[in-house]
Amino acid sequence: MRDFLPEDVRRREYVVGIIRRVYDRYGFEPLETPAAENIETLLGKYGDEGNKLIFKILRRGEHEASGQADLALRYDLTVPLARVVAEYQSRLPKFFKRYQIQPVWRADRPARGRYREFYQCDIDSIGSTSPVVEAEQIAAVAEILTTLGFDDYVIRINHRKFIAAWLTQIPVAEDRYGDVLITIDKVDKIGKDGVAKELAEKGYSDAQITGITSWIGEHHGPEWLDSIAAEFATVPDSGLENLRHIVRLTANTKAAGKLRIDPSLARGLGYYTGAIMEINVKDLPGSIAGGGRYDNLIGIFLGTEVPACGFSVGLERILVVMHERGMFPASVDQASVDVVVAALDENAQQAAMETAGELRRDRALRVDPYPDVAKKMDRIFKYVDQRKAKFIAILGGNEVTDGTVSIRNVSTKTGETIKRADAASFIQRALRERE
């Protein structure tokens, strides 16, 4: 869990602004939920490993000594959404599309781009089984990444029913599918040999291990689906046609050419039921976005099945990569002020405050009054350097008497004394010339 200094906040707001604008254009509605949920709402939704990472909140007051937990910090934004849909179904449209940008908490081991408190930027579509839903979400996230300047990302896609189909052929007993999914989902971290070793430790036979590992660790172009279709021709619903349909629907979007079929993609969370997606970029372990279809989750709360699909963008990992690659515009990395206004004596402070207000009002400039009387100019210059301000507006006794202000251009180290009424337009014109 971290503090965010001004430059961190500016970068985050820049990325979140783009994410929010794209989500809005795709018709998603904003939603927020509380940081804490009833613990029974969260437990059992993320698999055994996920349950271990939930931050539990101890009972309070007279129950504190019991050491029991009745609340927990939210682990993701999807399960709280499922609770909301179940609770407010009568007030929501038949097809409900929402986005949510809020922090979540996981008691995980911190690593590069991985924290115990981090923001998720989710979209979810409720009420339709159509592959249009998956295609639209993939297109939206691809547009976000393209707008941010990414060009080397890969969208990995798989299907839970397809995983079940090939595990059945190996064969692996259905009640052990979840166990296998948890292990193969680690292939990017531990490799095929690591997966084989873990499966052996769990008691799988050599033949089963060979059957499982022969499919994982490779990415294929969408045409690969056609090459394996005959192997699953007798399976009633292998998920292959659904994947084909999603690929076709994304052909004219920003995601075109970015999709890869990855049989080892399992998405460890236990609630996925259909297509699953992850997005990766070079030089960063793990994914920067991921999601999938979860048609059974809302039914846990509502008592009737409600189709749903979601995609989550990992803000922290995007920020790490963009910072390391120098992808932020110069305007984002600059300090937050255009002008520092300084008074050379106490009698000029009133005029300095008035000037600051005029600069903000007339031209919407970002203005910071130097709070102390500027008896030594080197102190002002040091402050201006810290703020990376572009101009200094200086007022002393002469300026107050004459109704003027001395404007110093920091980059050119030139100055000019002008009427206060002209100061805003003068600075704005000089800023345009710098661009």
C-alpha cells in the first residue's frame, strides 16, 4: 500500500481519464460499491488460493475479543457487482453495462507492478449470452491501450468449455478440473517443467501430465481453431465456435491482429464459465488486463442464472510500464502551475493576490502565489524551479503604483513589465508560442 506524490497522481489521473472516456463512449454506466463487504459475500468465490488473500476485518466493540471476522475488504469488483445486480435487479435495465474504477485489496506478496492495494478499472455486461459482449469488451480495452500508446500488446483468449473438452480427452476426472486449472494458470511464471512437477506432486500420472503440458505454453493465431476442429467434432459444446465468433466480431476493431489463442490460459478465479481473456505486454510478467464470462456468479446471490461477462484493466501495471518506457506526455510529467506570483514587500501582497485571481479567471491559467514576502530573489527562483513553473509574475512598490506587473519567462530568462490588465493574455500567448 503506497502514498502517491503529485507526479504519481497526475499520471494516474491521465490514464484513468482515458479509460473513463473510452468506457463512456462504449455505453457503460458508472458504479461504485463500498470498500468492505460481508465476509460471506466474498468467501468461496475465488478458489482456495483466493480465499487466503482476502483481508478480513475483525468484529468490533464487544465482539472484538472473539477474533472472528464478519467483514472483509473487497478482493475484486466483480463479486460486489454480482451482489448489486441481485439487490437492485428491478431498478436496472435488462442489459446492464457498468464500469467501475475503485481500489481493491489482496494480502499478496508485493512485486513489480503488484501491490496489496491497487485500482481495478472494470467493465461488465449483464443479461446477454451473445459473443457481441466479449467482442465489445475486447475492443474497448484494445482502444484504451492503443490510445495510451501501446503497440506491442497481445490479447490471449481461451474458453473454459474448451479446457474441459481437452481435459476430458486426456482423461482427467471432472472433479479435478479446478485443480488442473490452478496449476496450468501458472505456466508463465513456472514454465512447463514447473507445471509438470506440480501436477506430479498432486498425484497425476505421467500420461496425464504429458497430455496436459503438450497443450500449454504456446500462443496460436485464430486460424489454429480451424486446425483442431476435427478433434472435437463430437463434443456437443467445446467452446471453439464461440471463440471463432468472437474473433470474427473483433475483425474491424482496434483488437484486430492482436488476438492469440492460448490453451494454457485458465484464469484462476473459480467463477469463469466461458470465454476468458488476458492482455500482456513485453517485459512485464503477468497480465495488464483480464476477464471473461461468468454466467453462474450472480445466480449465487439471486437464485436464478444471469449471464454476465467482464474485463478488468490493471491500472498499476499500466502505470509501471508507461513510466519505464517514457510514454507519458510532457504535460503530464510537468508540475501543476504556469505562473508563480511573488510580492517583493508586504504592501504588494494584496496586489499579488489580486493578480493571481485575474490570471486564473481571465485565461484559466494555473497560478501559485509565493506565500512569503520575496526579499531575496534566489528563494523565489529556487521555489519556481521546484514547481517547474513557466513564468514569474513579480510585484513591488513601483508595480503597485503604476498598475503593472513584471513578467519573467523562466525558459528564456527574459523579462518585461506590462499592464496588469494585459498580463493574462501576454502569458497565454507566450505559452502558445512554446508549444
